[in-house]
Amino acid sequence: MSATTSIHGMWSNRLAFILAAAGSAVGLGNVWRFPYTAGEYGGGAFVLVYLLCVAAIGIPIMMAEILLGRRGRQSPINTMRTLALAEGKTPAWSLLGWMGILAGFMILSFYSVIAGWTLAYVVRAAGGAFTGIDAAGSQALFAGLTGDGERLLAWHTIFMVLCVLVVARGVASGLEKAVKWMMPALFLLLLVMVVYGAQTGDLGAAVRYLFEPDFGKLGSHAGEAILSAMGQAFFSLSLGMGAIMIYGSYLKSDASIMHNTVIIALLDTVVAMFAGLAIFPIVFAHGLEPGSGPGLVFITLPIAFGEMPGGGFFGGLFFLLLVFAAWTSGISLLEPVVAWLVENRGFSRVRAAVLAGGAVWLLGIACLLSLNRWSGYTLFGKGVLDLFDYVTANILLPLGGILIAVFAGWVLPRRVTQEELGMRDGVGYRIWRFLVRYVSPVAVALVLLNALGLLRAFGLG
Ligand code: TRP
């Protein structure tokens, strides 16, 4: 029999888990990354592929990740070792946990810099910087921030301190109460923004752009676009690095993994679609470029806020809620390594959080410098920040996802997964098992190989 509790603490109920996991999933990935990535690949066709990835790859892998975490009840590294040994398999499966730690460091280091932008924009909105601003003015305002290394460093530092503070306080006490009102509030404000966009912007154009798939637009970049849609699904659902695994390890044994997963994935997807419906009407109404990249949200929304009565207030509130969304995601990126430091190095939670947070903070400095002083140093045409983003979402997370799916689908016996999922051998279980054994790993592997140009090298493409 496996353990029924974690030494790190437990969620007090099912709702707390849903909110924490949704808090991890819903973040900058939905409101910042999704719209601009969809914009870069031309809209509808990308969105359709994204939704397919969430359904056929994301949901089964999220179920698998929660299952593994709850079965092992430790940090991803130790969970994988324990579960592998229990099946008489090599403890090298713990490498999955190590890869997750690496991915978590890389993601949080650039994530914190972007979260810093949202912090800066709270202050700007509240200070009335958006009032009457036009497209050019908004673009200049954004460039003024990313070009200023010292300012970026200050905001990045504040965000990392916020993350360390919460993680240092432990699983249940601080976080659980915070997510309970932050998540509904974010949702409500996003609705306000959608309504506003519909009234003042070009909603029709936005809906056509997002939901009318034009596969011609993917053109010669189809492989790259599909890879990015899949990477976005992993990133947005927080899959493939152990964040959802460790959150699952704090979930009580009687909660249904399938029901919770579907709710979390739905929430995450709805927020991403709403973000698109809030942003693109403004983009089209103001003649902005949907494919303008990472600045998209920070350039479009201020224009809307600047025209709105009470825009300083709503703008400040919106970016503040974006800060909270990023915050509840940031802590989930730190938690796996902190749990490992506590388990294996005997550190106190506080010491572990400070140490891990400090390491991420240092790495983040390289990310923020790549936006200004180091903008000349690139690899494959990307600076450090873009490179970390690309490599983690499009390579490390999908690789982690394959390993999770293979372990849950092929290494763990049918009986174990049925017991942990609390499912009988019915239709639901069979669909999950089929997806996690065949569909997810094969689809992810094909997309990865194709993007790396390897299918062609093997004469298959
Ligand atoms: N899902 C979050 C977002 O969309 C980011 C995130 C949090 C994440 N934890 C993660 C991404 C773990 C990958 C892995 O903003």
C-alpha cells in the first residue's frame, strides 16, 4: 500500500486542490503567452491544434501526473525512484524528476521577469500612464520598460521574493486561502475585459481570427506551428516538469483524479480563450499587428484602459490580478525542488525556498539582460529569455510528458493505475489507458522529431 499523506502537508479538501492546480495552470501562459503565440501562427488553425492537444495529450498526461504524484507522495525525483523500484524497474526514472527541476529553474527565471512587467504595469496603470494613450505611445511605454535593465531587475527581484515567501510558509496555510478569492476575481475581470473589447473593439474580427481555421496560414511553418501549439498546451497546463505531480502528492486519496483534471483543464482553456477574446478585438480595432510577439498584451490592453472611464483603476486591477495569476503559477514551479531539498538535504522549508529562489533569481538576471544589454548575444536567433521559453515549452516539457505517459501507461500495472484513479475497467478508464499508452507519447514524439527535422533525416517526412 502506498502512503496516504505527504510529509510536506496536504490540501484540506478537493476544492483547495482544484484551485491550487488551476492557480498553477492559469497564469501568464494564458493571458500573455497564448494570445501572442496564436498571433504569431495566424490564429484559428493554431487554436484548433491547441485544443486538440489539450484534449488528446494534456488531459491524459495531467491525469497520469497527478496519479504518479499521489501514489508516490514525495518530490518528483523521489516519487519516480520509489514507484520505479516498487515495480522492479531502474531507479534511473528519477531522471524525469531532475529534468523537471531543470525545466522549472529555466521557466521560473524568465517567468519572473515577465511577471515583473505585470508588476510594473500595475504601478503605471494606477499612476495614470495609460490615459489617452495611442498605439505608438503604448509601444514606446513598453519599450521603455524592457530597455531598462535596472528597473526590470527590481521587479524581477520583488516577484521572486513573493514566490519564496509563499513557498517558505508551506503548502496549505498561505496559498490555499489566497487562491480561493484570487481565481474567481481574475475570471470576473477577464469577463469585464471581454465585454469591453466587444463593445469598443472589433469582436467579429477577433472571433473570426481565433476560431476560423485557415490551414493555409500555417503554410510552410506547419510543423513548427504544431510544435508550438503542443508546447503551449504543456506550458499552460503546467505539465511535464513535476508541478502537477507534487500538487497531486498533497491530494487526499479519495478524490477523483479524472473529474478534477477535467475541471482544471476546462478552467485553463476557458481563461485562454477569454484572454484572446479580450485582446484581439482591440488589436484589430487599432490596426495593431496580431503577430507582434511578447509585447502584445502589454501594448494592446493599455490602449483600451486609456479610453475607458476609470481605466486607471480597472487597468491597475487587471494587471494586479495578472500578478496574482503569475504568483500562483510561480510557486508551483518552485515547490518540486523545495520539497526535494527538504527530503534529501534535510533543509528547513524556509532555507530550501530561499536557496532555490536565489538560484532562480540569478538565472533570471541573464534573462532580463537579454532584453537590453545582451540583446546582441543570440543562439538560433534567440536571446536567453526567448531561448529558455522555447526550449522548455517545446522540448523539455514534451519530453517529460512522454516519460510520464510511458511510465503510467506501460510501467505501472493496470491494477495500480485503476486503484489510484479510483476507476473500474469501464469505458472511461479504457479511453484514458489507450490515450496515455499510444496516443499521447506517439503524438508528442512525432511532433518533436518532425520539428527537429529528424523525420526527414530518417526518410519519413
Ligand atoms: N501554467 C502556467 C502558465 O500558464 C505556468 C506554469 C506554472 C508552468 N507551473 C508550470 C509551466 C509548470 C510548465 C510547468 O502561466
